[in-house]
Amino acid sequence: MADHDVLVIGAGFAGMYQLHLLRQRGFDVVVIEAGDDVGGTWFWNRYPGARCDIESIEYSYSFDVDLEQEWTWTERYAAQPELLRYARHVADRFDLRRDIVFGTRVEALDWDEVARHWTVSTSDGTTRTASYVVAATGCLSVPSRPGIVGLDDFGGELYWTSSWPDGVDLAGKRVGVIGTGSSGLQTITAIAPAVGSLTVFQRTACYAVPAHNGPVADLLPTVKADYPARRAVSRMTPSGYQCPVETTSLSEIPASETSAALDKRWDVGGLCFTDTFDDVLIDPAANERVSAYVRERIRAKVEDPAVAEKLLPTFPIATKRLCVDTGYYEVYNQDNVTLVDITEEPIERVTARGIRAGGAEHELDLIIMATGFDAMTGALDAMEVRNADRTLRAKWEHGPRTYLGLMSAGFPNLFTICGPQSPSVLSNVITSLEYHVVWITDALTSLRDRGLSRIEPLTENEDNWVQANNDLADLTLMPQAASWYMGANIPGKQRVFMPFVGGVGMYKQIADGVAAAGYYGFELS
Ligand code: NA7
């Protein structure tokens, strides 16, 4: 007999709901969480300006109608403190903490075929057994630690956006930021008014579209009155959320009207800007039209044309995660802000006094690393996941191999929420994780009801799913960018497009069909 029916790794938004639903179905569950509280991404990422890039009315649980009604979001895009408060509220409301072990990291999982359970070893030196393990470990939870020479020699303060401590005083200091993805952009914009000087080290210029953030109070009564219907629609969209503009093909809009169509979406802002053109990731000409439009917008915002030129992205828009900004480009109009394009002036090393790039030493009091994550596979790779002499890390050496992003052949009874080859990071992740939690819980309930205790995908079906994912990605422009979707930000990582590009609605139809067909492609015993 295992210690637990199910062991869940991680108490972020996925792990919390997984605990709640399994408990409701009568399973004995324990959750192991590395942090000291719930919230996952929103527990760790406390850097100045940290904010969600999906609208709060969409980026919220839909599983409980009372929760939906009682929680009141203040802003269109919720900031990190509000998201963490929400996570804590959910933990209190559903009494989740009593089954969560905090401050403890899972280090190894070992499958025992005879006993039919996983033995889970944790950083506190203990082991637990569980019939099933659900990895709710997050897609962007393991920071990338680029090997920049001399980082340890820096004599000033050094912080990572992904593990920002409380009480950092930036006032009047000479600050350097490395990285211009979503985290870098938000940090740069938030700290620019307070710091003495700001030097931004940019490797790749990003596309940022306006958030048009603001209070959401006016909208909430209508949304709350219609939440169930709204959620049902979101679950069938490609991205797991809705936009207030119709989706269309840019190539079908007459040339004389494309500017107006782009202006309209710019005025809406956020990820809807590209999401509402269904050909932007497929048709190079449509993509270039949208990319060029944003470049023009950047030129118009930045006063110094030479600086503006460095800020212009060249890769196809939306093939890397679009950034959502509030005054980012305008920061470069401040006298105390310097942009260093490290493709022209490469970082040679960090010194005791700052960063030397392109032969010049930038003296700094404080360096902020906003250099991203080992996305999608990082958290699973960080654990020893073993079945006899096989490890998941070795199996995935040339890229992740999953069936539906839910399981991997050779590793029975181990589920991943929002694993590679599921829509996850290309979607409103709350929509995607809720779907996986329900799917997994239904599967476990079905196994229990039928007196079964083992589930594993068949290799042939897994191979077909991997192939389908690659084929779908190759129909798009996505593989053209050196993105973390491709694993391109981690030296030595296999370059393969990791998320499922077919969209949330299509994925749901496939995975619903698999379950309805008695878990087609899985071996149950
Ligand atoms: P991202 O989007 O991966 O951004 C990381 C940034 O750091 C990006 O500009 C990188 O440049 C840069 N980077 C990474 N390594 C280096 C080195 N070695 N030297 C210089 N610059 C480097 O991570 P974020 O945390 O900003 O955002 C992650 C997701 O969170 C985001 O997509 C949203 O979904 C929310 P690169 O582009 O690789 O050239």
C-alpha cells in the first residue's frame, strides 16, 4: 500500500486545483512545494512591475462559481501582489494548506513496477510513496543561469527577477539590467523613475504592444453575470481567452483597410493584437505587415533615431512571446537611461565594479538578471525521474516526448500538467491547467472505478503525437525564432518546438476524444 494515492509536485495554480479536485473525489493527496507558500510563479517572481500579460478576468479559476463571484479584480492586468493574494485566498477558502508540505523540494522519483508506486525523495531527506504522481511544476519555473564570466566577482548587489527578495532599495543607484523579455521590460519600466542611472543590456529587441492597463471595476458586473458562458467560449478558442475584436485573416483585408485594422487592435492592446489575425503565424507577408507596423510605433515613441533603431526587432512577430508594456519604449527618452546592444558590444565579463561590454566598463551598484527560464522541460529535468535503468532526462535528451503533453511512455502513473506538447505556454495557462487537472482526475477516477492501477501511453501513439506536434509547428513561422519555445535560450538544449500549436480548443477536442474512447493510446492495467 502506498503512503498516498497521489503526490502532486508544486502548489502553484495547477497544483492547488489538482489537490482540491482530487480531494473532492475522495483521493488521499499530498502536495510537495519548494516555496514557503502557495502561488508558484506569483510566489517567486516579485520583481518591481511584475504583472500578468493575460487579463485578470480570464487569468482566474473557473472551477467554482462562488469563487468567481466573490473575488474582485482591481486591474485589467493583475500585478503580482494581487495574484499572490488571490492564490492565498483560494488556499484558505478550500483549506488547501493542510495537505501541502512547504519549503521542500522533490529531488527524485523512482518507479517500482512490482509495488506499482512511485517513491518520491525530497530535500528534507525523507521519502514517500504514491500510486500516482502529478508534476504541477510549471513551464517557467527553473531560471536560466547564463554563464556570464565574472558574475561572482561583482562587488555590488546582484538580483534575479525570478527570485526577487523583499526590501531591495534601488533609489538613486546605478543599475544594470540584462535581458529584455517580459520580465526585463516590466522591471525596466517600473524602476526607471527611481534609479540614479539605468543601463539596459539587450541581446534581442522584443516586440511590445500596449497593455492599456487600468481599473476593471466597470467591466466586472457584466463579466460576473456571464462568467460560465464566457468561460465555455474561452475553452474553445485557440488561446484560451477572448478578445474584444473579431478574428480575421490580415491577408483578406483590402490593402486600404489594413492600417485601420491594425490601429483598432493596437487600441485594444495586449496579446489580442496578434491573436486576432489568424494568419500572422502562418503567412510571412501578413506577419511582416504586422511586424513593420509595430516597428513604426517604436520609432514614433523613441526620440533618438539611433536608439530607436536598436530597439527594432527583426524576427517575425509573435514567434517569441509578445511583450505587453506600459511606457517601456519611452524609458529610453530619459537622460539617465542607456541602451547597450550586446550584439554590437558583447558583454566581455562582469567585473567587481560593473559590466564590461564592447571594451567599455559600465560602472554599476546593482545588476538585475532578467534572463529567463529553462522553459517547459527544466523542472522535470531538474529531478531524477527513474524507471529501473531509464531516466526521463535521458529519454528527452533530443527533445521532449509525450502523449498529449500529459504522460511519457516508460514512466507509468506520472502525469504532467501543461507539459511539453500541450498548449500551455501558448495559451491562457489557467484555461489549460484547469483542463489538464480535470482530465487527469477523470482518468484516475475511471481507473479506480474499474479496479485498475496503472496507466501508460503506448509508444506508437506517443510517437504519432510528437510527429503531429512537429508537423503542426512546421506549418507555422514559430520555429524560425530563437525562442525559449524552441529551447534556443539554453546552450546545448535540443532545438525543437515544444508547445502544441493547434490551440486550446482543438487540443480539448482531441484529448476529450481520447478519454471518451476509453483512453485511446494508453495502456490501462
Ligand atoms: P525571456 O522572455 O526568456 O527573456 C529573457 C531575456 O534575457 C531575453 O531578452 C534574452 O535574450 C535575455 N538573455 C538570456 N540570456 C542572456 C545572456 N546570456 N546574455 C544576455 N541576454 C540574455 O524571459 P522572461 O522572464 O522575460 O519572460 C518569460 C515569460 O514570462 C514570458 O514570455 C511571459 O510568458 C511571462 P534573447 O531573446 O534570448 O536573445
